[in-house]
Amino acid sequence: AAIFAYDLSVKNGKIEIIKTMLGNITSDRRAQALILAWGFGGFIEGIAGYGTAVAIPAAIMISLGFSPMTAAMICLLANSTPTAFGTVGLPVTTMISNFGLNAQQTALFTSLLLLLLTCVIPFILVVFANKEIDGGKNPAFGKGILPVVIASIIGYMVQPLIAMTTGAELPTIISSLIAMILMIIATKMFVKAEEGFETVAVSTKDAILAWLPYILMVVLIVGTSPVVKVINEPLHDHTISTIDFSFGHWATWFRDAKSAKEAGVAFKWILAPAAPLFIATVIAGFIQKAKVKDMVEVLGHTIYHKLDKMLVIMGIVALSVVMKHSGMTASIADGLKTLTGSGFPFIAPFLGTIGTFVTGSDLSSNLLFGGIQVGVAKGLSQNQALQSLLIAANTAGATGGKMISPQNIAIVTSVSAALNGKDGELLGKTIKYSVLYGLVLGILTFVGAGMIH
């Protein structure tokens, strides 16, 4: 549904207006990198995910004059911490649903683990972007860019508060939006425009229409979230269907009623993120005067071209269910617990990194290793908070795997012919950052586990 929204904006030309508006802000490469890759990229990740947050900002940056390799590196590094709550929080909400975890607690732990890295990454992006200005001869943090960096950090610092109050659906969407607004204000206040910098006028009407799908998405997601109880509670009571895969034969097919219940699925007709995203896109499409025929064609095109990814995720879900009910997940968890003991929390994020490297998705990584993390947590402590922490560690570690994921690298190299065959070079450049990323998370998780014990 989220990618359908983007594809429709490409079809009706509204994405070009968004590109123009973002390009109008400044000619300073450092500010452009922060606003496009870190702010706008984070927002796209929060809404859509699945590589769109790398491809779209990279394409815009290259069109603004960035060298393809620098644009690719910046976008890969920026597409890290925001992915924990990407695609409307799907990596975290899926684990919360699968293991019956506390939604606010799991989301809060995830945001806290990533907080330090969220403060460091903007500085790294500025250093890379500075190479595009006179060959990097000038100081990276001169000429008013520091307030823009601080503005970006302040914007993303609200994530724990959002996670604690609303859960996992909105932290990236809202924090990236706040960060982007603060960075634009700081850029206009502190970064001087270069001589000859020209802007293209965009009317207020065109701007609102271009951003309308995303505005409606935020409104509908917040409006149906636990924050608005008067709407959320009736929807929770009347729009969720439970599918019993034992078809009434649980006593024959399962060891006990609990196992049968775990094998069932609760299907959320309205409260799952897909519904508000799809509804927002259709409403915005009609307001933008898109033809019904075009919307149907775009939806069909989106489904067809994402079928391979849908099948991969379905396969991983199936594998995780088989591993869980056959006892494989419990056996692996017991083995890791025996091998590492109380030191397991240190390596917990690296499992997430490996999962994303292999599958290309934070969600898929969680589906692959979430059961193992919960199994080890149960073996180490009866405190459910440790389960939430290790799921948060897997999610956070998975975000560090995005920058080295062959899938993500393939997506970013597809935006420019100059990047053809550069996949290996990009992997070589990003892997050291991924390892350091994992080490920081490992230390934080180990300390957090000790505090819970």
C-alpha cells in the first residue's frame, strides 16, 4: 500500500513537485544531504520502506549534482536507524504480535538502543557530503552547518517519547518529519545561499496536492492508533478476524490449546497499517484528479513488481512458524544460551545484522531470528522485559545490516548507470560502519540486560 502511494505519485507527476520543493531549499551539499537522505529519506522509510528510502533520495541528489558514488554512500548510511520503525513500524509490530510483547516497552527499548547512533550518523553524512564541495578542502562543519546537524538530532530525539506513548507505528514518520522541518528552518537561518542559486516557484496548491497522500497517511494512522482511544477501541473490538488453522481440530493436531492458539492468525481489517495507507492514497488520488483506470493500473503494477519480495517474506514467515512449532527455534536458543550464557545480549544485535544482510529486510530478519531471541531471553530470565529488549536488539542490529545488504546496494546502484558494477565497492566502504554500529549496539544491549536482571 505504501509503495502504491509512491508509484501513483510518479504516475501523476506529483513526485516531481516534491523533488522541486526539496531542491529549492539550498545549494549547500551538506544541508541537501541531511534534508534529503536523513530527513526525507527517513520519512519515506517510515511510510514505505523496502528500498524506496534509498532509491528516491539518491535519485534526487544525483539530479542536484552529487556524484553517484557519494549519493549512494550517504543514502546507504542514512537508511539505517530509521528502518527500525520503517513501513509504519512493521518490523516491531510484527514481533509484538507474534510473541505477545508489551508494545510501548518494545518500541521504547528499540528507540533507546538507537538513540546514540542517531546522534552520530548526521555528522558522518556531513563529512561525506563535504567532499562534494571543492574536493573537501574546506572544514566540514563550517559555514553554518552545525545548527542544521543539531536540528536533525533534536528532531529524531523525540522517538522515545513517541514510542512510549503510541507504540511502533509512528516514531520514524513523526520524528523524521519534525527533523526535516527543523533542518529546513536551520538551513534558511544559518546557511548562506550561494551566488547564482535559483529556485523554481511552486504554488501552495500544488505543494499541498503533492504532499496530500503523506499528510492523509499520518492523519489516518494517528487517528486509528491507541492515542485516539475513542476510535481505536471500537475498531479493535469489531474489525479483527481470528483464523483458526486447526479448523476446530486443535485437540488432534496440537499438543495443547495454547499451541493451537499460537498457530492462529488475527487479521486486522482496519488497524493494520495497510488499510489507512491504501485509503489515504485512494482519497488523495481522487482529490488530485487521478483517473480510476490509472490508479487500478498503478496498483496492479505495484503488486506485480513486488510479488517476489512478498513471496520471500511469506516464505520466511512460513519457515519461522515451522521452526517454532517443530522445536528448532527452541533448540537453537538453548544452544546459544549454553554457549554464551549471560553474554548473549552482546551478540544479539549481530544476529539482526546477519538477518538483514541475508534477506535485505529488517522485518524478515526479525521473523528469522525473533523466536531465537525470545527463546534465549526466556532461558536467561523470567522477566518479560528481557524478551522485549532482545527483540529490540535484533531490530536495532538489523538496521545496521541495511547498509551492507546486497538488496539495498543493488537498489541504490540501479538509480545511475555510473554505479553499474560498483556493488562490491559500496559493500567494502559500508561494512566497517556496519561492524562498528553492531559493536555499539552490543555494548548497549549487554548493559541494558544487566540493568533488567
